[in-house]
Amino acid sequence: MKTMTLIVLLALAVVAATPKPAPLDDAALFGPTIDISERRGLLDFGSGVTEELNRNNLVSYGIVVGKRFIISRKLRVQLSGNFKYGSTPDDTIPTDSSQQMEATQIKRSLLQAGIIADLQIPLYLDLQGPMQPHFYVRAGGGLHLAAIAESEAILGAPTQMVTGDPYLEPNHTTISVSIHGGLGYEFLTSPNFGMAFEGLIRYWYPVRYTMTRDIFPMGGVPYSERFISFEFNLLFLVKL
């Protein structure tokens, strides 16, 4: 009898010592997001012949909305959608004196919408952790729809647009997957509201199409861009 009593007391002690889910573990979320993407282009000419292209970093801005769901006292799932837009100058076409053409610059724009799913583990530092500010780790993946567009303007005069240049690519749309991991810090501002700051790294290929510029007279060449994105989110959390 004493043994059973001891076992029951130990079990109750373990349950009592385990942090209870915080209001933030089952909250809706929304807020601004920004990422800085390091890009690397790749042209594939076939037969193992490729050419790597250095690209400018791309800064994108947008919003994220989503919902968290409790799995256990130390594990939760987050499902969210993000919508972002960014653009950056890339190629410069030099002056062509024979055709009396001024130097121009190509700007690439990326508009993307993504569905993101990840697991999150709150890192409680004490028995009252769920009600105190704390870090959490997150890791998962996503599915993204991206629209890529190019525009051309006179170099040094971005408002003077150039149209009808065969060097410009038509608009392209791609679907890609991603993986990510990161760290967050969250805290309550009231019993049903909170905030979180997040930083994560995403690896993905949002740009993939057949490049058909007039510099390829024999036909199109498969082109892709590898992104390593450093994303930062400011989230507002609401307990529903």
C-alpha cells in the first residue's frame, strides 16, 4: 500500500512539475514579415554543362497570418500563410553606340504566396514558464507560388521605362517547396494577447523557368535560382 501511495505521489509530482500549455500555445497570429534572400542563378545547357550567375540580394516585405494548435504540453503546430513582394536591379545592358541605345538596367520582381507548416517547442526555463517570456524553436516546410517579372529602365533614370526589348523575359509563375528552421521569443501582454519575435532561415528554389532571351538563338535554356532567405517576423498573438 505504501508503495502504491509513493508511486501515485511521484506521478502527481511529475504532472505538477510539467509546464501547462500557455495561452500562446493555441493562438491566432498576424503581423509584418521581412526577409533578405541570398540568390544564386544557374543556367543548364545540358550534357552536364552549367553556368552559375551571381545575383543581387533580394529584400521582400509582406504579412503573415496563421494559427497555432496544441499537440502536447511541450509541442505545438503552427499553420500560416505569408504574402510577400520584393524587387532588385540585376543585369545592366551597356550603351550600344551603333544603334544609338543608352545603357539600361533590368529589374526583377518576385511576388509570392506561401503556406507554411512547422513544429514548435517552447523552451520553458522554470515551473511558471508558460506565463513568462520564453524562447521557442521551430522547424518545418512550405509550399510557395511565385510570380517573376522583369522590367527595364534607362540606367540612372528608373522612371524612364523601356518597352519592347527582346532581351526581357516574359512573366513566369512557379511552384516550389521549402524547408526552414529558426528561433522565436514570445511573451504575454495580457491574459489573452501576446507578441513574438522570430528569426529563421529558409532554403528554396522559387525561380525556375526556361530562359528565352534573344541571346539564346538555339532555343530556351533552363534557369533556376537558389534562395537562402533570412526571415524576420513580428507577430501579434490572440487567444481565441
